[in-house]
Amino acid sequence: MAEQEIEVIHSWSAPRSLSTSLMYSFAQRDDMEVLDEPLYPAFLRVTGFDRPYGEEILSKIESDGNKVVKEVIFGPGAKKYRYCKMHTFDCLLLIFLLYDGNFLYFWLMHMAKQRLPGLPDDLMKKGKHIILIRNPLDILPSFDKVVPPSFKELGLADLVTIYSELCELGKSPVIVDAADLQQDPEVPFPMSLYDLLEQSLPFYNMLRRNVRKTSSLLKSPLPEPDLPVPANKNLLAWVGDEIVPRDDAKVSVFDSIVQGGDGVWEGLRVYNGKVFKLEEHLDRLVKGKQKFGKVKQAIFRTLIRNVLPEWKTPVYDNTHGVNLVTATTRRNSPNNLDSKIHHNNLLNNILAKIEGNNANAGDAIMLDKDGYVSETNATNIFLVKKGRVLTPHADYCLPGITRATVMELVVKENLVLEERRISLSEFHTADEVVKIDGRIVGDGKVGPVTQRIQKVYKKETEESGVPIPSY
């Protein structure tokens, strides 16, 4: 058969990643040539590594890397495709020349470490690239049965380098997880390899986030949730004592915040480069002024990294008003779980929010144990009746900082403020409520008192706040 220019497919992998099984699979294609690590002899020659059969390989197989790239990898062939298998580990390599009649199959198996200095740029710029990965939990025990493993010989850092270089060249590789090719039985992991596992997993996880997704009639994995603001996908977060990418912002599964919801939190707002009510939020979060400095520094450093690309749409429609529904889930009683602590035990709020979602409402009104209105699942609540502004006692809810700000503004505007128990029926007959439980209240529009408070609140955010430093 006449030789022709071949389209090259490079497959890079760590050792023990089922790459040989994949090699034989591609070798079954009638339009495919395969080569198994043609750069391995060049790697041995340049590094001088002592490997079984090393001298025999160097004596019989071309070890000039430039020549191999130009004449073997990108040389003419009899088939349409040439599949190149590249390993990051310089394990024992044999070149398989598989004959089938007049057809010669090549499987190209390179190691990431075999990308030696001085090799032609064509190796990365020409052809298509695949990265085959496997969890170090599976690689290390298998590796250890052959030779003692080391981090360098695992080559996962090299795979990440190759991935980054290909992306810079505009040739983003397809990433395939070996677990999708073959499911191995799980076995106890050898603790002697634990340190290597810790070193290797970050590189594997970075690549795994880009694994090509497969579809199956038998498997229906849940899709990743859509972010309300896609631009926020690449935020940075402060964890411990450092800033990390969003996907790396994690705590241990053994942390008490995970095991029992043992945590407190604050939600800050930034308006025009200033943090609104920062001191009030910190005072509620941190009991002890001596800790303010460290917390402030963490907040400012995180904001400096994110404040330009990060933004949040308004939680509610301040122009047309909010549609509410009354939840059957009640607020926690203070003798069980005190809501004056800004804690992470929010299951009740989540259940109420689900009720609101099911009713196509913006939020859900939550009642206390006696049936009086307490708050919504997410915010404190006010109503307007005959020019007076009413809000429930904060016995069963968090006395929010925004709530306190609104109460101060109501007084400054010379409006009557009442803080007392409020029944649900009072909300149904209020002057400036839009819609509750499917019923339009009043004219169903945002009222003048609400608009007045919104206006002065906006002015307050513009005139106050702690500026984010420029350092």
C-alpha cells in the first residue's frame, strides 16, 4: 500500500494508567497505526538511567530524538491515523511491531519526561493530543509491585505541564480518566505510600476536572449546577491562611463544621469599592477585638483579588416587588437553637425555601412556634400599615444588620416604627405587600413608603462603608 501523510494522535499518560489496554484497543482499527514510546531510547541516552534491557534497546532502536520525531512520529505511513502512546514513567518499553498482512500498526507511546530539551516543536504543535489519567490511589499500589515509586517517576506534574502548554498553543487536549475504561475492585491502600498520594492527588484532581464527559443510557450523573453569574466560576477564596481557587476552597470532612454544622458566617456587601457595615459584621462574627485585624486582612486581600470580576445580582426584584408563600416549616425555638447566633444550622430555612420554590415564589414566610410571623427563609421582614413600619420581634430570628439599618432609617425619616408580634393576617391586609400565598395584596405594587426607604438606604450605602485598601 502506498505511503501517505498520517494524522497523528498523541496519548500522554502516567504509568499504570491502563494505557497498554487502550493501545491494543486502537490497534484493532483498520485505519490505525500504533507506536509504543518511540522516544524511550532517546530518553535513556540523554538521562543515562539504568533500566532493564537499556543497552539492548539503545543498540537496536533509534535514540536520536529529533530524528524519531521527524521520521518516525511524523513520517509517512500506510494508514490514515497514527496513535502515539506517551508515558510519563520510564518503565521498561518494548516497541511492538504488529504485522497483519501488508499493514504495519504503530502505537506511539511517549513519556512526559521524554520531552527532552531540543526536540522539535512539532511534537506538541502537530496532531491531536489525549491525556489519560488515573487516580494515584490506584496507580501507587500497582506501581509499587514493580519498582519503588517516586513523585518524579509518576509524572503527574509533567502531565499538568503538558496540559498547560497545549492549552497555550490553542490545542486543549481531551482528558480521559482510566476509571471510565475499566473499573478495578477497590482494595485497602498501603499507608507506606500515603505521602506520595498527598503529593500526587492535586495534579490528578486538576486534570480530572477537565475529563471528557461521557453519556450513557445506563448512567445519568447529575449535571453541575449552573451558577447565577457564570463569571463567578473563577473566584478566589481565603481558606486557612491563603487564597486559593474556588474549586480548592475546601475543609476537611472531619471538621466539626461538616460533621455537625458547628460554624458561624457573615455575608458582606461591597458598594462602590467600600464594604458596607464592616465593623458591625465583624463584631457579630468575632467576639474579641484583638482578632479583627487578621480577619480584616483576609477580607481585604480576598476582595482585592476578586472585587472587579465578582458581582452579585440583586436578590429580589426591588422594582416590582416580591411574591411570597407561607411555609409550613417553623422557625427554631431559642431554647433549642438560638437564631441570634449566625450559625450554619440552616436546614429549617432550606426546607422553607424548597416550599417557596415549589410554589414559584421568591421566598417563604416562616412563623414562630405560636404562629406569628418571624422572617422569611433568607431575610428579616417589614410591613407598612397606614404609614407605620412594623417588623417582628427578633426572638425567633437573627436580628440582622440590614434590619437594624432599616430601623434606624425609618426613625430618621420621621416614620413610626413598631417592633412587636405580627400575625399572618396582618401581612395579608398590609398596605405595601405585593403578593402572599397566591393572593395579590393591595394594588400589588411597591408602595411609596417602601420606595422612600429604598432611596435613603441606597444613599446610606453610597456615603458610608470601609474603603478597600489599594495594597
